[in-house]
Amino acid sequence: MSSPTRAPSHRPAAGLAGLVAGAAGVASAEATTALLDGVTSPILAVANRAVDLAPRPVKEWAIETLGSADKAVLLGGVLVTVAALAFGLGALGTTRPRLAVGGFLSFGAVATAAVLTDRTATAPVAVRLLPAAALVVVGVGALVVLLRAAGAPRGRPVDDLPSSFDRRTFLRAALAVGAVAAAGGAVSRVYGDAKAAASRLALSIPRPDLPAPPLPAGAILDVPGITPHLTRNADFYRVDTALRVPDVPVESWRLRVHGLVERELDLSFDDLVSRRLVERRITLTCVSNPVGGEYVGNATWVGVPVRDLLREAGVRSGADAVRSRSHDGFTAGTPLSALVDDERDALVAVAMNGEPLPLEHGFPARMVTPGLYGYVSATKWLVELEVTRFADFEAYWTPRGYAVEAPVKTSSRIDVPRPFARVTAGRVPVAGVAWSQDRGIRAVEVRVDGGQWSRAVLAAVDNEDTWRQWRWDWDATPGNHRIEVRATDATGSTQTAERAPIAPDGATGWHSVNVTVVR
């Protein structure tokens, strides 16, 4: 007796079925998210959990290696993983359709758990579940339809697979499901993250009551390649935990000031900007900035002094901290003393370089605090200021190995010449920037090949909260050379040569570049 003949495998088509079904489910979830307020899409929720649970060294590697592309890489990685698993489950569905459906349901369970625990969501639980429900219903339904069109068995033995594959039937089913995916993508594109952009476009920031002093003569050095004194918005560094920029229109934004205060404040955007607005040029620095790194920028900010809001609320005795909260759930803990200091203009900023805050830099309002690293002082998409005590809370980065208080360390950077540059022997300009916010820069020194330190020429002081450009002219001789720089702040403290990592409170060490001088 001859053995039964197994039907030819249609795994590639079934794998495609899984991929298309997964795309339809994801697109439907994204469309549902776009139509609701205060919810997070399943894909973004899973990625957010990955960010929150990732070990600190992984986060630091991603920021240093990938820069501003780290968010796109993570989201892309989640999507590629989902696509690969969907394809694999689709292929499995040719012989084990129930197992394939079970796999899709497992994905739905993971997505549901991520959505329910996502720190960025603000909607009621029942509303948060709707995108995950769309993912499961559309994804599983599409998978079943496409697997049947691909010839998957309906509970029959493996050897009883159909011997023919109707490509036309499968193609019609795939196109129908693909149309669902395309429609979901279109809805997400049209309605997702659009409210804040429209709100910003229509917004006009009032003129500041206290404008910044004019930039002094000599504050900008004429050296090709040096970092500009003011950083364009498009070039300003971005380091935060938001994988997708929060969509926060002015019309629904509120700022709550509460905690250890005499009077709680609940301010609309109009309420905020009706108060005293001041304009200041302030340099911000990220704690993730390595020695010589580019996570530092200088901008002109307009906002309401935080001390004005705290005085209006009336701070009670015993408070020593302010916990700020972002619309996406991020929190930072700032020393109260830094926010009420009359000599330090900490702001709830609403404008940056003459225009409303860019969406990715915190629109409609963010904190800007001179002299402190951003993770303790520069909360974007700000919605809450809670006056409290450090002993009573932990901010987002504190349990992840970072210091509770983090004053900016005196630092300097060589912009010109670039690392491994080839320059011609003779007079060569060496130039860059140095910063020590809320103290100011007194001196910058440069040396070559470990020799004597030489004083650089400093640009005129803008204010103690901004960086200073510097320049030193080098009589370069042929060969390979190492150039180092160090700065001294206005208190007389010179930056240390000792190398320290980013954690727990900022990197230290002298920046250096290696160059080749040719005749």
C-alpha cells in the first residue's frame, strides 16, 4: 500500500498572510489611537516599556552611539520584530492554524499589558484598551481569513492538506486585508499628533516684559567651523524618554502647581503668559553628554520665572524640592533653592529663539533651569509642579543610578580643527566653546602634545548662564599632534583631567583631538 502523499507546502504565502494580518492589526490600533485622547498605541507602549526596563548601560550606549536616532531605531526594532513573528506565525498556520492564532492572541495580551501600564496614558482604563482590542480583533480576524485563503486546514490532519492553492482567492483576500491596513495607516497619518502642530501654528507669544540685554560686542568669534553662540532650533540637541512627541495643544493644556503650598494653582496657557514674561539666553546641557560631546546648546528662551509661580502659590516650610511632571509621565526632581534663587532665572519657558517652543522641545511649555543637568531640571511638555521633599519621592532617573542633584560641571570642547583633520603647517586656529552655567567661564587653556598650557582668547561674556567661545592660534609643525583643552570657571575652579563616566552625575575629563599637520 502506498503512503499518503503530502500536499505541497504553501508556507511563503501563509507567511505573507501573517505579515499582512499583523500590518492590518497594527494599523487599526494606530488609527484607533489617533482618534482618542490620552491613549497610547500598543507598539509605542511596548517600546516605552523597553525604554523603562532597559539597563542604564544600554540607555547610555544608545544615546552616545545612535544620538537622536535612538528613538527611531527602537521603534523600528519593535516593528521589525513584530513583522518577523507575524510572518513566522503565518507560516506555522499552514499546519497549525490554532497555534498561529494563539500566537497572535499572545501578542495581543502583551500589548494589552503594555498599554495598561504605560506611563504616558491618561485616559480611563476602558478607553486605553480600545487600541489593543482593535489590534487583536482585526489582526486575528485577518489572519484566519488569509490562512483559509492560503489553504490552511480547518482541524484536518496534516496529510489531508489541499493539493491546490488558489492564488486568485488568496490575492483577493490579501488585497482586502491590505486595504484595511492602508485605511488604518491613513487615519493615523491624518489625525495622529496633529492637534499640537495646528495649535502652535496659530499661537503668538506676547512680547517679554523683561527682554534679554543686547548681545555684547565681541561675544561671537569669527572662526570658520566654531559652534555658533546661539544654536538654531533645528540643531538643538534632543535627549528625552518620549519615543513619540506628545501631542499637547494649547487649548487643553493646564499647569498644576501644588504640594507643600498655601494655594494651589491651576493655570491655562493664557493664564501663564498673562504673568510676567522674561527673556534670557541660557545654555542647557544633558547629563548624557560625553567629554567633547554635542548634547549642549544655547538658546534664547521666553517664559515665566518659576520663582514667581512658587511665590504666588506660597511654599510651606520643610520643602526642599520640586517634582516636575511631563505630559508623558516623565518626572524630574529639582532643588527648590535653584528655582527660587533671585540670581538664577529658572523659567517655565514658552518660546525658543523667537518662536513658540518646537513640538520636540516641549511645546507648549517646559522647564529651563541654568546650572543643572536637564534630567533634574528641564522637563518638557510640562503639566505639573509639585512642591515636596526629596525624601518623599524618586524622580524617573534616580532609581536608575543617577544622582538626586546634578549641577553642571565645568567643561570645554574643541570644535576646530575636527578630530583626525589634516591641516597645513603654519598658523592654525584652534577654537571651540566652554561652559559652566551659573558660574561663568574665566579662562580657557590649550596645550599640544602634553606641553605647556597656553591661554586662549575668550569671546566677550554674554552672561554667566551661557557658554563662551574661545580661540587659540597655533604655530603648527608637520607631524601627528594631540591638542587638549581645559577651562576654569569664574570661581577659580579648573576642570579636572580625571576621566569619569556619564553616570551618576556627568562625565569629566579634558577634551582632545588628534590631527595631522602637512607641509
